[in-house]
Amino acid sequence: MSDFQLVDSQGWEYDLQSVYASYMGYFQLNGIPWYERSWGHLFNTFEDFLSFSWPVITATDAYTGRAHVVTRMTSVGAFVKMIKTRFGDTLPLVNNVVRVHPFETHQRHLRTISEYSTYKKLHATLPAVYLSALKARIRLGEPRAIQELWDTHDKSFLAIDFESSERNAATVLEWGYAAVRCGHLDAVGAWPPNPEENYRKGHYVVSEYTDRLRNKYNQTYPWQFGESQVVPKANSLASPDSETQANSLVLVTHSAADDLRRFEEMKIKLPHNVLIIDVAAYESCLFKAGLRGAMLDAKTGSPRQPNSLLSLRSILHSLHVPVDFVLHNSGNDAFACLLVFQMLVDPKNTQLPSPRVKKSPSMTLGLVSPVPMVSPMLTPPMVGGFAVPRPHSASPLASASRDYFDTGESMRRPRTLSTNRLSTGDSNMRTSSVGVPDEEGRIKRDGVDALGIKITHATIG
């Protein structure tokens, strides 16, 4: 093991210990007294079998996810040839060896094992090899791996989202989270989780920017699942770490690369063993596997492409989830992200939240009394043409008419008029003059008169 050499994983498919066990089974099945043969000492123990000096690598099986110490069939052939050359006896190539299809596509460290102590040290690294592959499989959205993770009922799934200033992406105005503790719920007999009752939710506004900064195009208020809290900036996230076992905490995101980059910018260190689920990648893998049915591109009308990714809003609509809350609020986005994940991984047993009364933002003056939402929308909304995307959000803005892939079962409906909130200076204006806000809280201009322009720049819920 002193020489460091890298090899491609292709062709390294046979579990080494299984090779030894297969030959022992072959001898027993055919009544061969191997212990009386001149080469029998090579099979006395597994340690004696290793004395041949086997070239091996570590790899995980792409289907089972288990880690193995594997060798090549050419090495088994060399072992059989050695017995024939040295002892004049012929052994067959056994065909019941455990065959591994390596998940790893990058080069692996080649080792040569000739004694049991070396094999034991290498075998001790298999849990770390398994964890590394599991993290990659979960991150890629592999349906089998994620389903097995959910079915263990012992993980805590956490969705977290940040909203930044439109003027400076490094300035975080607020963050929100939603979490479900599956182990606790399963222990008390409350399985499957009820999103409305069993999700822990929170929304926090950074106190340094409460009264100084506010987004213009994508209003971050209000959080519609409770009362927001004002907290100072944070720079740490503590959780147990391990090199060999997966963390009990699983991070659920939409567009994981953006969220992880945000963590790095904020100097928030995630434990090495945290598993990360990207719901966009997971949904795409389910679609490619045929588990989401046929879908059409609402923009072109053509069938959806296999490798396409949906925005958070589009996934909500495709799952027929009532979007009766404003997205691009970090708390609302985190709740939606966790709900989408549970709907994808356990659609039959997940209970949708009941329709709620639309709340007015608690941090804006001159509020207009809220009214109940009329029939939550299950189809793509009619969005104004001047929406401005915000690249700094962990949940990127995308027009539903552009990125929503219709299932062909629903029809477009016009937007429902919701309650508008005006700032103090506009509180005496006629409410009948207020335009119709789109789903992001922006007002569509109906005219160019001074009153219409002034209302357009008002604070809208």
C-alpha cells in the first residue's frame, strides 16, 4: 500500500471476499477434498488466500449502495493460472461471485493486499466510502436512495432559505426554516407527518437591516405561517459530525448549489456528513424514471425534456398544491420546499395544508384588513409582463407561464383579486383605484395617471 496509483473503476467488479467464499462453496458442492491437494494451503483461511497479492480498490454498488473491496476478473484468472503452473491442477472460474457495478466514475486508489492486517485496515474505510457515495447519490436526486432515506423514519429534514438585498447580494435581510423530526414523530405514532401540524417553522429578520433596507421588486414580507422574529446576524451552525456515519440532519433545498454558496459566503460551516437533497434534481430524476407521468412545456406545448428542471413554483403547481402564500419570503419558501419534498417522496400519505387567510405584512403601516383567499389556484397564474427576476434569492424567480410544465389536465384561470396593503401616505386613497397584484405582490399598471403610478410604487402585500 506504499505506492500510490490511480486506476479507472471500470472493470473492478468482483468482491474479493466473495471470490474466496465462492471457491469454498464450489469445493463443498462438488465434494472436492481441497485440503488434501498440494494447493490446499491457499484456502485454509481467508488470510492464506490473500497471500497471492491481490490488486484491489474500494467501490460502492450503484444499485445497493453498499461499499466493497473489489478486484478484477483478470486477477482471478491470474490466480487460477498460478495454481495450474505451480501445482499442475486446474480450477474453474466460479460464476457465483458477488458482482459490483461501481457507482464511482472517477479514478480510484489502487492497492495490493497480501496479508490480512492490510485488508482489515482497508475494510475499516468502507463506512467512509459508503457515506461519500451516499452523499453524492442523494445530491444527484437518485429516487431509490432518497426513498430509502425517508423510509428509515429516523432523520430530521430541514429546509432553509435566505433572502438578500436586491442592491447587495451579500446582505442577507431575512432567513426562514421548516423542519420535520421523523424519528420523534414515528416514536409517538404520528406517522406520516402532517405538514400543517408537525412542521416546525420559523422566520427571522436580521435586526441590522430591519428599518434600513427593503426589496423593491420582490417584497420579502409577510411570513404567513406565524409571527416573524428579529435576530442579530449568525455565523455558525452546530451539529454532530462524523467521517463514517450520515448525520441525522438532512438539508432540503431548491437549487442546492446556490444555497451552499450562500452558506460559504456567510461562513456557515455545514457538518461533513450532512446529506443534501435538491428537490429540483429529485423531481427531474423522478420524471426521467417515468414516475411523474407525461408533462408538457406550457410555453412551447412540446413534451417536457428529460433533463429539465422546474422552479419551486412550477413544482408546487404540478403537484396541485394550493399556493395561497407569497413566495420569495424565506419562511414561506422553506415551508414550500419541505412540503414539495414530502409530496414527491410520499404522495399518497401526505396531507395538503388547509387553505389559509391571507395575512397582511406586520411590519408595514396603514394596513387594510385582510380578506379570505377565494378558491386557491391549482393552475398557472397570469403574471404581469414586467416582473424583474432576482438572482440573489435561494429560490429563483421564474414566470409561471414560462417554466410551468402543464400535465394537460388543468386549465388556466385568471388571477384572484387579493387584498392590497398601502403605505401610510396612501392610506386615504380610494381602494377601488388599486390595481390587481400578481402572485409576487406586484401591481400591474392599468394607466399612466399620477394616482396609478403612485400606487404602483406603494408597499404591496
